[in-house]
Amino acid sequence: MPSFHFLFILLAASGVRAALNFVVENAGPLLENASDHTRVATVTVSLSPHTSLVGEPVILNASPVVHPFVLSRRSSHLWDLFVTGAPQLDFEEVALYSLTIYAKDNHEATASQTIFVQIEDVNEPPTFTGSLAREDQVTEIYITEDTVPGTIIYKAVAKDAEDAVLEYFISPESASFTIDSTGAISTAAALDFERDMRSFSLIIKVVDPGGLFATGNLKIFLINVNNKNPTLTCSLFNIENSVLSVTSTNSTLPHEVNIILDEEIPIGKMIAMCQAADEDNLGDLTFGLETGDDYFAIDKEKGTVVTTSRLDVEKTGFASALSFSIKTCDGDQRCAIIPVATYVNGINDNSPFCDQYLIRYTGKEEIAKDTIIAKLTCHDLDKPPDTIHYAPSSGPVGSGQLFEQVPNAENFIQVTKELDYENPEVVAAGHIYEMMISVFDDLHPSHTAFYKVGQVAAVDEDHPPNCLTYKIINGDVQAVQRFWIHPFSGVIELTSQLDYESVRQYNLTVQAVDCDRAHPRTAVATVIVDIEDENDEAPVCIPYLYKAAISDDVVAGTNVNGLKLNCHDRDSHDFEMRFEIASGNKNLHFKLDPSRGTNTPKLIVKNPFNFESGADLQQQYHLVVHVIDDNLKSGKAIKPKTGTAVIDIYVQRINTPPPPTSSEQREGLTIVYTAINTYKNSDWYVPFIFTLMAVFFVGFVFWMFFLLWTYGNTKNCSPKMTKEDSKLKPKGVKYVIGDISQKEENVITETRNKKLEVLTEATVYETVFDGEAIDPVSGNMYAYNSRTGARKWKTLVGHQEEYFGNIYSLSEAHPLKESTSLKIPVQQQLL
């Protein structure tokens, strides 16, 4: 920067003999980034002999008023002008300062000099605005993983004092994010929360044309979204001719899976077992079955497929090819599907039957050899039909007998030799031959059963005797058929597990049909099956999965987010459950309270967290809770059942460690607002006391109002009662009793009160006498009440003693009924 000179003007006060002046020496150019205590100039004050300065030189009339300069004494006549640093020199704000230096000596001589300080511009590095401006903080932003490439997720803004064109750079160079010349940061590729990095730490750099730069720290977090379909893996079971084989498949394979099942497999038989997974890991997965019939069902939680109805190929309308699809879906109904084609294989589960069970043949007197005497027409309902066999059972039929089966046609019976009516052998047989042929297929009827319930027996007297078939026609109407009856023996068997909680009694209607195909006759019987209860149901918690989040500064005894399990057992009482955390409770931070005797225990923090000391490192807790129904009041549980609930807890770190000093790795500032319920069950008395105090306060207020109301009524009634003078003095009536013969006066006060059943408290006021008059008869003065007419004597008369004696005699002879009816006019004068 080229040098410049300070300009000054020397002024002298008029009328002063000697001059006072300044000498200013320039110290060189002043850059806008000059540090504090940089010397700007040197000021020398020249004085005349025998004079001295009054005080020190000062800066006056500065422009602008606020400036960063100060004078500092170096010697008695030398001062330095320094930069203080407050306010900061800035060429863009102030390019020229004007300072006037003023001084005065002891002879009243003054001098002032104006100095102009020129500020030289310096290229300064750019600075970020907004959150990136703070170098000790990492700016955190959150984006979803399904953000489209090219989306602007953040815009870095920087400014330059010289208004130069700035360039932006991002490091480390990543294929996932880019930054343009305006500072806009965009996604450059598709992001995947499950397969790629879940957070990215970036350094944003802005550079001016002179190479000066500033940096900011940016951290990008991916938010998981449900953008992937779940996957389904199944093991399907083939049951062909009672031989089991397994076929495995998954939902990524496009083809349909074929399985073969034997008919008459037990109801409730598991034919498939599936597992589901979801990369997004958001929400619970449930299983479902898409089918057009009711032969199969799936457990929505476990994914097992079972049979729900009897598979009978011979049943009218039954399709031997059944199709269904197994699917699993997440909470947003993103599903995976496996189509399954089921082919039902017929087995030998039906015995053959014949059109006729009794065949009669009547021949002429002579029957020629090889004459066909019987043709057995029998059938088999099995599909495909089994081979029917005929075998002699009794009678003269067979090899070397009178009758035999036709070779290669066993259902035909022929005569082996000529028969004559007069033949002694025929005569000895009574001209009648009876034979029994057994008809059977390859195997005997079979059926898989869990338990034999009982047997139904019917009697048919027609020939052939007891040729009957049995079937259940009513009473087993559930979706899953529970009972099966042997068509010939009448044995009732249990084909699937019973449920006491659903049905406690079955009324089965069994029908027996005879062998007459043309005109069958039937009979029915009712079989009552009572089901006994047993502990076969495990406790179930709804929902199965609980999720909660707490902070790491939560105190012991706190209920985690108000979380309570809600479990029930269909065959046990709620108080018969016992809870225990089977796994996931590292460092024993959690417990269930109470752990038994209820079906809704609370999840309590047992031990606080301590991440600072390193004792705790885990923030995700996957608690597996076992619910056992063996908490009986008396006795011991027989075969207790165990249910399961899952609790996922995320512990948020509130007390985060301080950021490191290295500029390469800075921790971000995360502010988390957490509401924690610190109420404890043991603090029940606090709301109780407050409630009780409120009740007492309300009662006290009502009582005070009642007292004020009573006092007001009393004040209103007092003036009225004061004017009422019809009542005499309380506490009885005074009587004067005298004896004339003894010339003595005795004044006795006697109270005669009437006994009352009801005690009454009354206030009696003295009668007010407001007038006086003279009795025209006796001439005595008396006082009276002008309103009520009450009177009293003012003076005694001469025959007073006689008057009192008469009164006394009257009271002795005739006792008064009530004391209030007696009036004594002289009682005031006797006092």
C-alpha cells in the first residue's frame, strides 16, 4: 500500500503570548486487519518555557463518533496513537476516520489538530451464515431414504466482505451427495437405509478468488421408511400315502408351489410353516391366507397353516385340487405372497358295499354243472376305486366243494357238478345250501384320531342282520370338525383338539342307515359329550409388542412412559399370572411391578443409567417377558402355560459427552425435549391430602356464610323484639306473701313453672312503659305501655298489706293453673 501523510491544522487561542503546537509523525499505512495496540501515529507537544499542559491531550469531534483509537503517553511531551480493537477496523464499514486532538496549557493557551486516518482494504476470508457459521457445532439434517436423486436437501449460504464470487466444495467426495456453485447440496444417488450408510459426515468448504476459505460441518442422517416389501419363506409338507416330505420356497420365486395331501388327514394338521422378514423393520408383520374355501387356515402371528375341515375326496362337490395363497403384510399393507396348489390324494377309507346282501337261487329238479347261481355286484366309493376281492367265508363253496367261484370272475358262483333233487346227498342237505362270501378291498377303513369318545350301536332285525352304516348328521357345526364316526363300527373318535373355553358340551346326532339301497330305513340317537376344563391355554398379551423411549436421566422407580402390560388367560384368573423378564434386561435396569397377582403390571426403571462412567453402553433394549399362569392361591399348578410379550425400549442420551477439541471430529448439538412421568405409586397420599384440604376449605367457607346469614337475621329481628313488651321478665313471677295477724311482712320470690315436654330457649325483653296516668278509683299513679296497655303502679296504697293478704289466701285456696296468668302490679315498688 502506498504511504500517505497526516494532515493537520494548527490553531492558537487569541490573546496568548506563547504558542502551543503539535508535531505528528506518521507510523505508516493502517490495514483493516491491524491487530490491537498497533501504533498509528506519534504526537509531540511543543510548549513555551515556563509552561505546562493542563491534563493530557484528548481526542475531540471524532468522525465517526465511535472509533477504535486512543492516546497513550510515552514521555512528558510525547504521545502515541494506538488501535484498541473496539470497534473492529473494517474497510467496508468505515474507510476514513477524522480525529481532532485538543490540548491546553497553564496559561490558557489551547491548540487542536485534525488527523485523518485512512483505512486500507484487505482481502478477508468468506464466512458462513446460519447454522454453519458456528465452528463448534455440527449441523444435523435428516432426510428419508426414499429421497429422489437430485433433490436439494440443504443450502449452504456464505458471504464475502469484498462481494467476490465464491466457490463451494464438499468433502469427502461422495457419490451420494453433490454441491453446486450456489451452495445447494443435493442427493446424487438412491439411498438405502438398510444396505448403505445410515449417516454421512461432510465438510462444506467455501473459497474466495484469493484462496481464502471457511469450512462448516454437516451431518446427514437417513430416516428409515417403509419402502420395501417383506419377504416370506415357507416350508410346505407333502403327505402322500402317509409319507411326509418337505418343499421349501420363498416369495422371491415367481412360480406356484404344488403339494399333495392325503384325504382324511387329521383336522388341525399343520401343512405349512412360514417365517417373514422385513428389511425396513417397521411395525409388526402378520400372516394371512387368501383362499376360496374353508379347508385351511393360518395363524396370524406364528404363520402356521393347518387344515380346518375334513378332506374327503368322495364328498359330493369336493374338488381334489385346492388353491390358496400365503401372504404376509406389514403395517402399511406391503405384502409378500406365495401361491400354493394343493392336490388331495384319495386313500382307501371306505369299505366296499354290494347291491344285494342276500341272493336266492331256486333251480329246477336238475342243475347242470357250471351253472351260475349267484352274481355279486359290489362297489367301492374310494377314488380311484380299489380292487374288490371276494373270498369264501362259510358253506360248501370253494375248491373241492359243490360250488366255486368262476376263475377270473370271483363275483360269480357256479355249480361244480350236476345236482339232482333225488340225489341222497341233496336230500340230506334238505335241498337248501347256504354260503357266505366275504367282500373286501385291499385295506380296511382307517382314520387318524386323537381319542376314542365312545361307540354307538344299532340293531337291525332284517336280513342280513345288523347291516348298518353310521354318520354324524348334526351337532359338530364348528369351522373345524371335531368328531368322526366309523361308518360300520359306530366308534366315535376325536379328530382335533377341543376347547373348553369355546364349547363346553356337544350334542351329536348320529344316524344309522340299513343296507337297503332302494328303501333305506334310518334311526337316530343323541350323543352328549361333556368337555372338562384343563390348563391348555397360554396367557396372551395385547398387544404382543410394546415400544417406548426414555431419557438416560430417568430416576429409579419411574414408570416407563406409563407402560402397562395387558394380558389375559382364557382358562385362568387374572390374579393367577406371574411375570418375569426372561432376556434383554442387561444390568437389570427394568422390572415389572407387581410381578404377580395382576394382569396389568407396570414396567418400572429399577436401576438408573450411567453412560458417563462406561457402565452402560447399550441404548436399545429388547425385553422378552414370560407370562406364566402358575400363581395359584392354593395348590400347585399342573402343567403351567407360558405366554410371551416383547418390549422394545430406546434410551435417549441427554447428558452427551463434551465435543472433542479436534476440528476434524466435532460432535453435533442435539436438543431433546423429554416429558417424564415421575409419579410413584407410593406417593398416593399427596393427591389425597390436597383433596382433603380442598374439602375442608369448602366446608369452612360454607360455615362462615351460614354464621353471617344467622347474624344478619338476628340483627334484623332485634329491633322488632325490643318493641315487643307483651312479655314479662323471664325466669318466673314474683309473689308477695303477707300474714295480717302477726303484723309481719315477708317477701318471697317463688317460681312456678309448668312442666313441658319440649324445652324451648327464648329471650325475654323488659317491657317499655312510655306513659303515666292516675287510677280514678284508687287515685294512685301508674305507668303504662301505649301500645299493649300493660301497667305498673308508681306508689303503694295504704291497704297494701290487706291486698297482699287477700292474694295469699286466694293462692292457698285455689292454686293457679299457670304462673303467667297472675299479674302483680306492685313488684317494682318493692324492689
